[in-house]
Amino acid sequence: MPIKTSGLHHVTAIGGDPQRNADFYLRTLGLRLVKTTVNFDDPGTYHLYYGDGSGKPGSLMTFFPWKGAMPGRLGNGQATTTSLSVPETSIGWWKQHLAASGVETSQVRDADNNADSEDTLTFCDPDGLQLALVAHPQGDPRDPWDTKLVPAEHAVRGLHSVTLSVSKEDATAGMLTDGLGLGFSHQDSNRLRFAAGAGGAGALVDVLVTPDAPNGLVSAGSVHHVAWRAPDEPTQAAWRDELLDKGVGVTSILDRQYFRSIYFREPGGTLLEIATDEPGFAIDEPLLELGRALKLPPWLEPDRDQIQAMLPKLDLPGENNPELS
């Protein structure tokens, strides 16, 4: 019997210009910048974490923004859509808000035409990352980040789901059920939905089967990996052993400072992560000041001056941007 995840932890994507990335996710989508750090494997690149007020697991989108990065290509072997949860009555507000921000959106996909009775609005970020806002009819009790630009009554509650595009579904479905402990929910044409626990916003993944689609290319405007939740380090260690016993190639446990991580690929090609809920983002700065300063792990701190010299300047929340704080 596999260990079971309780839902999504975060989605990490690749962006282009870091200031443009921050402006979109802070101003247009109204998320909070909960951590400004660097890619631990490439310290000359930012790693920006966006989420709710404290960066709780399940609220997080994170980015490696490489200025000048070549555009990616959506296709099989990657997560092709990241969906965010918004209040059921807010889709109309969001369509107007995104239009006023210069963002082209789809027509609202009505609940009557959706197997899950979810109104959905799709669009792309400035680098072409495919996003969706989903109004889950059962509601979403998670607390939003409240700003002057996106008021709480309409604000994003957190991740809703991700869509994995594959050429064949069987092996991917097996990894989701046997490796992550998800349950099969239903199938709508070539889209299969799986859920963690009772399902609901933040606990869903769709598998889109597109046999004739090309393989995707992970670069700017595409998802790098999808992370699932583990409650603590002992559970994660046991999970790693379980995956190894199944013949899955899994990394060692890596210290990401705000959580611990293991990585592996599902058979369709998408890079997956299991990340711990602990210790969280307030371990190295006060909750009220999250994201305002560049934070480095202890092993990179001796190189701070050199790292800061490599990074482009960012206009972040704080005294100069009180509407984001």
C-alpha cells in the first residue's frame, strides 16, 4: 500500500525577465512574494516563490527566471497547464481584471460543459506559460493574500490542479496511483482526472492523452517540475525507499532550506518532486517581511557579494511598493 500525498506542494516553472515575472505574479495575479532566493544549483539565477500570506504548501508557484532564455515548447512529457483556484463568483471579475492588464483570455468555459462543474478561464503569463483560473463549486476555504490590486474576495486561493500531457496514459496513471497514492476520479474524452484523498482544489491532477503531439521542450514559459506534499522528513524517507523498491530512479534527499526534496520522473516524462511541508518560509525572516530581502542558504552565504553582483536588480514589495505588502 503506497504512502499517499495529501495534494500539490508547488509548481516550479522557468521564466524570462525576472522583473517582468515578478510584476505579473504580484500585480496581475495578486500573489505574495514569500521568498527571494537563488537557484541552489545555479546561484546566478533567482528562485522566486509566490503564494499566500505565509507560503503554505499548495499555494506556491515558483520560478527560475533566466533573462534571455529561449522559449519552451508545450508538448508531451511535461506539465502543460497550471490551474489556480479562485472563488466561484469571481471568474467575471478576473476576466475584466486580466483584460485591463493587457492579458488575453479565453472565453469562460461554463460549468455546464465541464465534468467537474468548474468555470474555467485560461490565459498565458508574459513568457507563454499556460495558466487557468478555476472556480471550484464546492468552494475553497484557504485564506488568500489581500492586496489593493487584487482584493481578498476575488483573490487566488492556491493551486487547483496541474495537467500532464502524455502520449500514453497507462504507465503515468500507474505512477500516480501506486507511486503517489492518488485515486482515479473520472475520464472526460482524452482527459483523465486523479485526486489525492477526497480531492478538491489543490489535490488534483489531469492526464491529457495526446498521442500525436510532439514532445515538449522545457525552457522559458514551461513547467520545470511538479511537487507533491509529504508531511515530514521521516515520511519522505520512507517514501523514497518505497519508490526505490519499485525500481524508480529517485534522487537523494536534498536540502531546499524551506523543505526537503526528492525528484524522479513519471514514465510519461514529467519531472516530479516530493517536498516536505516543514520547515516553511519563516525560518530565516519574519512573517511580515517575507520576500523583501535576498535570502541565501548557509553554504552560499560566504559568496553573497559575488552572487548579488551577478543577479539583476529587482523592484520588490516594501516601502517602494506598499500596494503589494
